[in-house]
Amino acid sequence: MENEVMVSISCITYNHEHYIADAIEGFLMQKTNFPYEILIHDDASTDRTPDIVREYELKYPDLIKPIYQKENQYSQGVKVTKLNADRAIGKYIAVCEGDDYWTDPYKLQKQVDYMELNPTCTLCFTNGTVIENGALRRKKFIPWLDENRLFYHKKDWSYNAGEVALLGFIPTASLMYPAYLNKRRPDFMKTAIVGDNALKFFAASNGYAHLIDEPTCVYRINVPNSITTRWKEDSPEKKIARSNGYIKLLDDFDQYSNHRFKAHVSLSKLTFEIYKLRIMGDTKGMRDRRFEKYFQLLSVRNRIKYKLLCYFPQTFAQLKYMWGRLNSLRGKREFN
């Protein structure tokens, strides 16, 4: 029993030659009273990522278990996270993509300790730090009070699946869930626009989610080949289509969960409905009374921003431009 793997670390990587070493070092520095394994799936990278993974594999052959694809699986519609999950032998799965990394050597231990003491917890996550272009952008994730998403606050830091859908953001690099859930994956996860969101909803619906309010990881944004970079460059039509994809995911989850979390799911859908109206420049539509519940859940700052956008769009545009210029002169971006 003592030698049984407790945690399988699942790392998906593609063209992360500048970042993958940080991810692996974060795995290797973990201090635990249990064994763990490192599952790395390289999705046919065209840079030096496979070479760097091989160097670590040679040093830690009993710990690092890589897959080197010769053809990119993601582009063929394959859910590569499932390929890693299916070969995991740990009791729990910890997730971290190749361009993110862990900063707390006791991250795994803290999460396992909580989940072992609370077996009905089916999703454990932590706080984290956001880095953009090598510079600190946010000191903490939770609450993530940005202009498009909601924040659902509870003092005990435990959430049901519907409340998870209202959280502004959950860092994927912090996720841990029981491995037995991999055998129960529902059909809606196969068509989900974003796999980690579907995983969070599904996992939490089988028990509950718990936040350890400590920064244990770094989430990089706007790096080459990242989803944040690709989405930032999307056309308005693609952004609208993506919002529709999120709405479909929420509808599919609502049906899967037999409408147990319908009230929260409906509120979460409003965030994407109003985002579509923003993309289309339909400020009149944003004033519809059905969005009042959405505005009530925003921070005071973001509530003011949205009211300006809805009723005084030109003033909002001018203030946004001035704020951007000011931060450009400062050489940094302020979000607090």
C-alpha cells in the first residue's frame, strides 16, 4: 500500500519549449508522504519541447512517463487530456498544462490531505498567480472580477457545481479530482468547447468543489500557441460562435445534471449572452431587464463600468482609451 501511486500528474504540452521545464520542475519539487507519477503528453510539438521532456525522462525514468505523438491529435479532434487520464494509475488526478507551473512544493500534499479527510469532495482547486509576457499581471485568481465573468462568493470556500459555473475563474493548473470519475465521463464532455470547464462542472456535480485559498501555481496568458492567444486574435464572428459554444456546454450540463443547478447555470449563461451583445455593439440589448441578476453579482467597479457602457458608450470608450494610455506610459497594467 505504501508504494501505491496516490496522484497522477497530467501534463499536456505542445510547442512549449520555453515553458515546459518550469512545469516539470514544479512537479519534481513536490514534497509528499506518498508516491506520484508524471504523465506528459506531447502532441507532436515542432519545436524543442520533446527534446526537453526526453532529457528529464532520462534523469527520472521511474517518475516521468511521456507520450510523444508523431501526428497532432488535437487537430484531429482527439481529446488529448483523456489519453493521459486513461493511463493514470493514481487515486487522484492533478492537472497542469505545459505552459503553466506550480510554485508551492506542498501543493499536492495539501490537496490530498483535504480530499482524504473529505471523501465527498470531488474537485479541489487553489488560488494562483497570473503572468503575461513574463510580468506579474494578477497576484491572485479568486475572485477574478473581470468585465465578462461573474464571481460567486462563499465564505466557506466550498461550492456545488452550479456555483462553480459562476466563479470568475478557476486555474486549470490547480485542479485535482478523483481518478474514478474518468470512468464516468458523460457524453457532453466529448463535445464541450473547453474540456477543463466541462471537467469542473462534471467533477463538482458528483460531490462538491473546494478552494484552498493559497497561491500554488502560475497561469501564463497570451503565450504562443495558448488558447488565450488564439482567442484574442479571433474575429467578432468567432467570438460570438465561441460564446454560443459555452452556452451549449452549460445547456448540456444542465440536462446531464437533471437541472439540479438550473438557477446558477441560467445566471452563468447570461454572462455569455451579454458578451455577445458587447461584441455586436448592442448596448440597447444590454439594458434588457433580464440582465439585472447578472449586474447584481458583479463587483461595484464592474457594475459601474457596465452601466457606463450601456447608457454612455462614448464616455466608456474614452475612459477605456485614457486608461490604456496611462497604463502604457506606466509600462504596466493595473487590474485591482
